[in-house]
Amino acid sequence: MTEQFMRRFAYIFMMVVMLGLGVQQLAAKTDEVDIYELSLDENIATPEIRNDKQADRVQDYQYEMAVAFKKANFDVEVMRDDEVIVVTIPASQLFDANDTVLNKLGEAQLKPFLSMLTNPGFYKMLLVMHSDNTGSSAYTLNLTRQRVNAIFDWFEENGSVDYVVPYALGETDPIVDNNSVENRKLNRRLEIYLVPDKVMLQQAKKGKINIRQKAK
């Protein structure tokens, strides 16, 4: 082989390697998901757990957490095959009527959730504020937007909000018909979704889940 051929071969080889690295970096960036750009349904559905053993460990852990919240007198449900916890708090326990300033009772209600944010990436916390249909659609949407922003701001003042996503749904998702005072009260609510995220999934893969164990 001539020296010119060897130089040309080395150059081509280097370009192939650099192209390969570029593709890998592009793939890595593509895999990165901005949770603030996702819809509520997309954030609830991801990340998906495909490994059965991982899923079993996550489900067991989430069940224990749900029981703990129930014992603390929260209204709790589980969804997505018991992988996601949903805690519902009446708006009346967070805000005075037609107000958007979080009251002292509201701060006390939210305080237990601060511990869910001490290990970034363990949970995604989705804050979903709802209203009844009293007033125009624009009014109820604006009311829920201001309220959920007030809750988000409180979490930011007291902890990390890197994995906290607020949603304002106004009157669009009632759980009962708005045909009575009691039903309208039920529809005015905050839902907090605790969605397993990458740190919990990494721990589940290794065999044991502990919210105090941070990723290295």
C-alpha cells in the first residue's frame, strides 16, 4: 500500500468514527424528553415499564406508599396497573372561595409531598387543578391556572420542582355532574399524580426501591 493510500484510509476511518459518534449523540438527545412539553396523558403514561420484575417491584412500592397516604387521611387511588398514585385534595382545603392564594391549611396539606421531591428523578409529580362550571370557561380556566401556579410556586419555595409539572384544566374534567352544591364541591379539586421516573426504575432494576437512595 502506498503512503497516500494509507493517509486516505486513515482519513476515511476517522470520518466514519466521527459520524458514528455524531449519530450516537443525536440519538441520545432524541431520547431526552422534556416533560413540560408533554400532555397530561403522555406524562402519566411515561416512562413505560416493560420488564415484569421491575414492574412488580414498582407496584409493590407504590402500593405501600398509597397505603401510607390513606392512613394520613388522603383520598388515594392507583392507576396504570398500580404503578401511578393519584392523591385528590379538595380545593376548599387549599384556597378560600374564589381565591388564588394558598392558605395555611393548604400548606399543611401539601407539606407531606415535599419528601417526594428530595430525590430528583425518583418521581414525576403532576399537579392537576380542576374547577366546577360556575362562571365562564375562560374564568374557570384562569382560576385553575392561577391556583396551580400558586401551588407550583409553593413547592419551588420549599423544595425542588425539576420534576413537577402543573396543569390547569378548568371545568373540562368533572368527576360528577355539576348539578348540586355538593357535586360542584367535589369537582373543585387538586389531583397529584406520583409517576415513577428514571431513578425509581433504575432501583427497581437492581432489586430494591428506596426514595432516600439517590442516583450516583
